[in-house]
Amino acid sequence: MKRIIHLLVLTLFLVGGTVVQYGCGSDEPVVEEPVDTDGDGLTDAEEAELGTDSNSADSDGDGLTDADEINVHETDPLNADTDGDGLNDGDEVNSYNTDPNNTDSDGDGLTDGDEINNYETDPNNTDSDGDGLSDYDEVMTHDTNPNNADSDGDGFTDSQEIDMGTNATDGSDPVYLDEDTFSTINFDFDRSTIRSDASDALMSNVETLKEAPAFRVRVDAYTDHIGGDQYNLRLSLRRANAVVDYYTSNGISEDRIESRGLGKAPVECSESEMDANTPGCERNRRAESHPISTLKYQKGM
């Protein structure tokens, strides 16, 4: 055996990507950094075990490094869309804040991919438009717009219409009568007889009521300021009853009508508004018809 004065022994061991080197004249190993060729946070040895590409920080090209997929998100570094919902893992984590391991992050029945790509709804909110119906029910059951609380624009939310049994995609259902829908009629001085022009107006009111079964009507009748209070109160009642009789004789059920005789009208007319042929003001000798909704919800509320 030869005597070696200067002996240099260099032994390399690759264990788990770690290089162990024994230097000259020492039995103590010098541990070097593990080999991570692509700098993704996983050693080459770990990548070999996982089957990922040690030369690519993002083996599946989804926008997340292999190390983040393994250590942070618990996603598959070899599958760009771990949960198969139609969104890649990087977009779920970085753009949409959805769960890359759950196809339906908000649990509404629609996949995250469908919510983003098809319906443009919020994959983190079961009810994107806040109308009381889940996105799934709007899309799959009611055919309403999950991004519009009032799909048909009729003043009732989609959930209100579903609750009332009306059509949430038809703006004419339910038929809704605004306060100024009905015509007001006028009377001759000291009379409660329905004039011919008033009859035409009341018939229009009748047809409107027939088309709006969810509405009732209240008749409010007044007089002008000529005469005593008690006399005018009785006269206003006769005028209200005349309108009620007209409605019932033309097919409106009595249980849909209420009436009030309110005596003298609360607003007096100016001189220019006074009737030239009779005392008092014709505008105050009137009967108003007010729609009363029996719908469960009020429009716009």
C-alpha cells in the first residue's frame, strides 16, 4: 500500500437532492443546498418523485408554481384545472378567489366555470342579484336573469313574482294599476246623475278593473263649497253611490268596491275656474276612483 502524503478524498452523495461533500483532511461532511433547477421551491429529487418537470417552475402552465400547488393550495401540479370546473387553478386563486379544489365554490348548484363563462354571475355568491332566488334556481328553474333582481322590469323582484304566482319574465303580469290609472268624473251643480261624458269615463274604468283582477276600487265623492256641510255630505254620498251602481251594473263585483262621500272638496277653485253657468266650481263636484291592490307585495318595494 502506497503512502499518500496529500490525500484528497471527494465523495458525493445525492440523497433527496442534497449534495454531501467530504473535504480534504476532514471527516465532517459539508452540506450544500438541494438542487432546484427551475427554482420553483421543489428540489429536483422531489419533482422526480412527483413526476413534475424540474426544468419548469409551473409544470401544468396554470399560473401557479409547482411548489405553491403542493404546499399552499393542495392542487395538482400536473393538472391546470384540478377540480375540472372549467377554470384553471391560477385563475381561481389569483383572479376569482374561488376554491380550485371545489367545482362549486358557493354551493349554489352552478359550477364556478359556468358562473364565470356562461352566466357572468358571482361564483362566491349564491344569489348574485340579491333578489331572494339562488343563481341556480334562476337559470335552471325560472328562466329569469340571475344578474337582474327584476328580470321583466315590472317593479316586482323575481322572488316576489314567484311567491305571488305571477310571471317573472312578463312585464305585463301582474297587471298593476297606478294611482292615476282611473278617470275622475264631474257632476252638474247639485246633481248626482251620471252624465254622458262621465259614463264613457266610468266604462273605461270598468274595462281596466276587469283586466286587473288583483285590484279593487275605492270611490271618493265630493261637492263644491256652495251650501251647508250636512247637505253637501249627503250629496257626496249620493254621488259615490251613483258611481258604485254604475260599476256593479257593468259587471264589477260589489265586494271589489268601497265608497266614501266626503262632503265639500278640500280645495276651493279660483275665480277663473268658477263655472260660468252655475255657482261653485265644477272641478270640486267630482268622484274619484282609486285602485286598491290586493297583491302580496307593493310595486317597487
